[in-house]
Amino acid sequence: MPHRYDDYLKSELAPVHLEKLMALENPKLRRFVADAIELCRPASVYVCTDDPDDIAYVRRRAIETGEEQRLAMAGHTCHFDGPTDQGRDREVTKYLVEPGEYLGPTIGATDRREGLKEIRGYLRGSMTGREMLLRFFSLGPVNSVFSISGVQMTDSFYVAHSEDLLYRPGYEQFKTLGDSPEYICVLHSSGRLVNGVSADVDRKRIYIDLKDEEVYSVNTQYAGNTVGFKKLALRLAIRKADREDWLSEHMLIMGVKGPGDRTTYFTGAFPSACGKTSTAMLPGETIVGDDLAYLRRIAGEVRAVNVESGIFGIIRDVNPQDDPIIWAALTRPGEVIFSNVLIRDGVPYWEGGGREIPDEGVNYSGAWRHGKKDEKGNEVRPSHPNARYTIRLKDLTNLDPRADDPHGVPVGGVIFGGRDSDTWVPLQQSFDWTHGVITMGASLESETTAATLGKTGVRAFQPMSNIDFVSIPLGRYVQNHLDFVMGIDTPPLIFAANYFLKRKDGGYLNGMSDKHVWVKWMERRVNGELDAIRTPTGFIPLHEDLARLFDEVLHKTYTPDAYVEQFTLRVRENLAKLDRIETIWRTEVEDTPEVLFEVLAEQRKRLEAARARHGDTISPSAFTQK
Ligand code: OXD
Ligand code: MN
């Protein structure tokens, strides 16, 4: 049945684009698009299908508009975000909630009516003289029980181009929706641009409307704030997962090789810039995804898919020794978008990249030369600590053969890990699912990083590494994790990893590649092949098993002294952490499940009993093998 907004669309869209939109036969979509056009007033509208010509158009226009510049190597481009737009902005990212709806104090929210009024005010006329793009994607493999459709409207060719690398094409899948309203809508405008970057930084807003499943983002370009299907859709997917009884997580997915031809799949939740991508990229193993996972129970198993099909990764420290596969993808012809690196003569440079950084070039601050200071007198680094690369996973040589499997991969283990300099041992396994969800996932803390704006290195509560994105009351979110394995005979094992433990003198206790040994140990544990030592906080490895794996995997000797230093239980720190965690769950979260306090209390009892017998630092040899 024709609607009044159909006439409006007819008057605004060129026939070729109108036809592509109408072919979707989706009334909610037509209403949303008509409203967005009326609000943002673009000069024209371009509807992209999955057709390679449409995709090539976006790529070409990103260069022509100056949002991306061509680099010396074929297919490589660079984009700069503004100096105050270099990370996810938590302060101005909010959920729009109805009066009376309460998500809890840890979750930024604002009144829906007020918020819509404010952000729509900023969007009004924001696309004047520019083209609005419509892009359709599938979150998760196409035509799968996991997949969610999404549509993004944006006036940024850089954003639309990035999405092309990061998500599976979804126009054809959208057709199969018919008139269903079950998909995610995102409207983004970079706002007023000066020298190609969003100028009205004090009017930067990212609002997520929980009622209509719509996301609005304005006056920002940084992909974490604008690429709708990354962190913005994650927030809506967590709501959907809550309604439908599955999990939407900030997790990597990888295949770890065991003896013979065996591959065991793991998911891993690490906060941004805490080793998620480098774990998923361990050499000899296979990557399914490095950032976002949907998990479902299917036929008595936990199965997972990667929401994405590309990587928006931190480029700092990507070098031929530590990340040979990514390095190769970044240094051969092919489609790569670099952002916020230093450019000199068409070549990108970044810190820790293993090549000498020139003394001058161009970066997000404009012309740059060594020693440049910003207006506050702080040194401007050649590349931003959160500078990034965007690539397709299929351009990597280690992509798992099942990465696009519509049934997902079976999950054998779940890893939780944060940036923790003084408390957790480098590796441990929980006693069971509940113990892992509570003392590892829901107790995760991590020092802040450059992936979000604000001070770095501050210890922060990071349950499941997902705190920035949780969109339901936090207690309910944890309860969903606890309930998730109901009816599953052998739930995945849960592990806690800590790559960032330090000695008292401040040096890291582990090398960057040690994590490879840890995942190999986890793989053997999932397959019931190795013993472990039972400590008050979980099972830890035996020295002899790690020594064998260090030799096999890294060809390194792993001494008993190193083992004891790394795996000594720091009782005081663990008790202090329990205090912090319990206080947050008790005083800041209203709907904490009672079992969380019981499990934390049991952990406290075990730690206190161990301290009474052995003191504040306890060597692994004090505990028994099991
Ligand atoms: C990301 C992030 O970009 O979490 O993945 O910031
Ligand atoms: Mn992330």
C-alpha cells in the first residue's frame, strides 16, 4: 500500500535509486529514509546495492571528496580524523530511554524525547550540498540463524567504504526480510567539515534509541563512533540477544590447533587495545574474528559467528616480527585504509612499525615535524596511539575455513582477559561455568587505553570487556551469561588470561608471544589432556606442561623460576580486587544476582584460608595437583 512518504521519496530520489529502494518492499525502511532526507537535506541520495559498481563508486568518491587520500601502494588510502576525534567518545554516547526506564548508573542514558530533540537538531540540514549514501549489510554470515540485517545512511564515503571492508554485503539479504521491521537503522552525518574533518566537536553526539532500534551519530568521523555496525549495533544486538536468549559479545573467535588435525575454537573477551587482535592472529592458528561475536546454543553446543568480515585494528606495534600476517597484508597492494598514521611521500608510518619514522610528514594534526606541540604544549606523536588499519579478513592468509559457516563454529573455551598489572596470574581456568562467569568475566578490570578518549592507565571495571556497550541492566546481563549453558552437557571451559602482569620494578613478567603457549594449554585442557593445580582462584598449569609447550611452540626454555615468579598467587591483591568488585556489584548495580555474592564470598574464604597457612604470596608448589 503506498504511503505519504512514498511520494516524498519519489520527489527526492533519482529513478535508478528509487527503484533500488522500492525493490526492498519494506515500509519501515522507506519511512526511515524519507525522514532522514527531510531532516538532513542532502543534495542527492545514492542507494548502494551489493553490485560491484556501487561499491566502486563509494571507493572512488572517498578519494574525490578528500576524505581519503591515495597512497603510493595500489589500493591503499589514508583517512584523518580530527585531533579531538581519535577514539570512541564515551561521554557523548548515550542510550535514549523512556521515562522510568533505568539501565543502571554504569550505563550512560538520557531521556528519549530530549535526546532525540537534541540530536535531530544537530542533524537538521547537516547534509546540505552533500550526498547521502544508503548501505545494507549483514551482521554475521548471510542467510544464517545468527544474522541481523542493517542499513546505514551516512554522508561519509570513508564510513561507507570502511563498512564495505568490515561487513558482509546485505542488500540481497534485506530483500528476504519482506516487510519485517527486524533490522538495525543507523543515521550518521560528519556534520560541518573544516579541512575535511568534523568541525563542531562540542556538538558530537552518538545516541542509541532503544525503542525504535535506531542509532544516530553526528559531528564525528572516528569509525568507532560512526561505523554503525561496530559498537553502535553491538549495543542494540545485546538487547535483541537478551530478548531471544543468546549472547552478543565483545569477543574474538579463533581456531587453535591441537595434536594431529584437531582444531578447537575459542572466543575471547578483552577490552579494546588489550591483546584481542594479536591473540586471534597467533601464527599457525586460524582467525574467525577479532572483535565481535554472536553466540547461540544449537543442538546442545555453544556456537559462535563473527559479526564482521574485516578488521579495524590498532596499528601501533604492528611489525614484521610480532604480526607477520597483518604486516604482509598492510604492505602489499590491495584494499587497505590507514587512519591517523604519519604519511610521507605516500608511505604510511606508525610507532612500533619496525621502520624508521621520518622527521616530518602529514598526520591528523596537519603538517608534522619531530617535536611538534599541540596548543596545550603536549608533544604530538607522529602517529596517534589509536591509529588504525582497516582490511578484509579474506586478505589474511590465516582465515579459518569455517569463518563464514552459517552454523557458526563450536566453542570449546571462553577467555577473559584485561590489562592487569598486579593481581591475576597470567593464566588460569575456572572451576566451572558459574565460577568463571562470576570471578573472571563479571570481575574483569582493565587499565584504560587510547581506544577511548580520556586518561589512559586507570584501572576500570570491565565486566566481560563489554561494559561500554551493555544496554540492559548489568545484573540481568550477568544472569544471561549464567543461564546461557543451561541444557548443555559440556559447557565451554572458562579461562582468565593476564598478558600485562608486572614485577614490582614495573617490567612485564611475560613476553608478547607467551600468550601462544597459554592458548595451547587451554586447547589441551578443553580436550581433557593435561592436569592442573588447584589454587583458591582457579586451576593453573603445571610447570612441566608449560615448559614442554614453550619448547614446542616458541622453542624457548621456560625455567622453574620464571614459572614461580609468574604463577605466585598474590593474595593481598586478589582480596583487594574482591573488595572492589563486590562493592561495585553491591552498591552500584541494583539487580545483581545473589549467586554472584555467594561465589565471590567462597573465593574470599579460599583466599583467606590460604593466607592463614602460607602468607601473602604463595608459590604454586603450596597447592595440590588435580
Ligand atoms: C574497537 C574498540 O575498535 O573496541 O574494536 O574500540
Ligand atoms: Mn573492540
